[in-house]
Amino acid sequence: MRVLQMVADGDPGGGAIHVLQILRGLSGRCSLGLITQEHSYLLDETRALGIPCAGANFFRSRLDARVLLKLRRLVRKFQPQVVHVHGGRAGFFLAAAVVGVPTVYTVHGYHFVQRNPVFRWFAVNAERLTAFSARRVVLVSNHDARVAQTYKILTNPDKGVVIHSGIPLEKVPRARPRTTKHVGFVGRLTYPKDPQLFLEVIERLPGYAATIVGGGELEAAVETQIRRRGITGVRMLGGLSHPETLQELSQLGTVVMTSRWEGLPILPMEAMWSGVPIVATNVGGLGEIIEDGRSGLLVSSRSADELARAVVRLSEDAVLRERVISGGRARVRELFSEERMLCEIFKMYQRVAR
């Protein structure tokens, strides 16, 4: 079976890592190919795997006719039985290109919910067009399934299927923190991840060390804020490869997620399986991964004070910390393995191809 993957954002992050999991995990069962952003991390990684791939510029404009023509040409060249497109931007381009091949569309979070009404109107209608053109719509969380229902994105609810993301358990290193008073932010330095809130949390944790792993559009602003606020003991490592990121993650005492919204991110799964406790804002699908008090701590408000207090609890309460670590590993083993995810995706390809 020939399956072509397509994702606009090829930078290190949840979407790119998810696609790499499919490319690596299903290469023995499918003939795979990839279209993604030109000159990107994902394109380089796919070439290194020896998998056919091609780049396009998805970010010049959302209405770039040149991208539509290029997609049609590349799809004809690969001749897939199924196209699996990831994320709203690539999904919209593929729907507009009308390539005439059965399509699976994976939604990696509906990010329009937090945006202004005008943007939201355009985004909802773009999602409706993408979902209408697909044979199956994969939702990575039950939260996204509820959003799709609320905004009437799926005219045929039977199209939608929830497949939780998963991680390769054997590739996640075990935690080895030097101290419990070492907090980390791991992710893109962008508005949805709200790294500025993480800085506010650090300010409320005197005596703690902090590490920030990730690059992005707010990287310079975060560096400026660190200097302006006089925050000490912070390492900024920039964007790292996924294996390097996992090594840094394993050395943290606590991971803090300050996201404004999420789909079903893999970072908390990796932290929980590694044995690094996590404190997170209770948004999107995070509540489907983390059971508050059992496998992590969730904070319902966007309060730096509450987030900092949760970090202190995990640092100083040895019984709570051990319970959260043990519960987190058990939950990931049961629900969020890569093997389970890939099995469900492959079965879906078979149904769509038929």
C-alpha cells in the first residue's frame, strides 16, 4: 500500500515528530512518501531514512496557487492509494488542490478556539472544507472531538475517529535529575505555549534552576525578558534534535507546561514515562493524559502563583512525587504507546484504501 504523508510545518515539534513516527514505524508495511516545508528539519530527517520526499513552501501565502499546482504534480508522481495530511494548513491546501485520492486528515488541535471571531469564522470554514474532502478525520483527543461537534465541522460524524498519540517507550531515557529543584520548559517558544508565563513561574521559585529547550518566534523576546527581569539560573538551549531534547528532559526535576491551548501533545507522555513529574495548565487534551494528583498536577487557572505552588509541592513532598511518577508511567504504558497508535493508523489506512 502506497501512503503519502503531508504536513506543512517541518520544524521540530509535535506534528513533525508524529509524522516521523509513522514514517519509521510503518515503513515495513507501507510504501511511504512525504511532502513538507522545504529546507526543514522533517525533510532532512526523512531523506536520512531513505524515504522519498519533497519540499514545498506552505508559508508564503494561504492562497498560493503555486502550492496547489505543485501538490497535484507531486501526488501524481507518487501515485498513492492514500494521502495522510496533518494539520489545518496542509489540509486546506490539499483540499483546495482536489488531487482525487482518498485522504485521511489528522487534526493536531483546533487552535482557532482561542482566536478572535473573524479569524475563527475563516478557520472553522477552512476546517469544514478539509473535513468534507477527507474520507476519515483523525482527532488526537476527545477534547478535539467535542470541538468538532460544537462547531459542526464534521457533517458526517461517522468520518471522525479518535486515535490518541503515542510514544516509543524504549527510546525515552529514564529520569536522572541532579536535583528536584530544577524546572524545565520544553517546546516551541510561541504564543500558544506562553513561555512568558513560565518566566513568571521561575520568578516565584527562588533557589531553583531552570532550563528552556526550544526555539521559535518568541526566542529573542524571552531572552530579553530574562535580562530585563534579572532572572538568574536559566539556561536557554534553543531548538534541539528530538533525542537531545529527551536527554535534557530526563535531567529535569519537574516539567512545567504553560500552554494556552493544546491538542494531545507528546511532551507530557515522554516526561511521565521518563519519570519526570509534570505541572501543566488544564487545557485541551492535557486532562486526557494527566490525572490530577495521580499522574501529574493540573492547574485550572493561568496563575503563575498556582503553578509555582504546584512545582514546590512536587519538589518537597516525596510521597506525592513518587505517587505521580509511578502513576504517570503506568498510564503511559496502558494508553499512550507508539505500538498501539501505529496499529490503529495502519488499520485505518487499509479501510480507506479499500
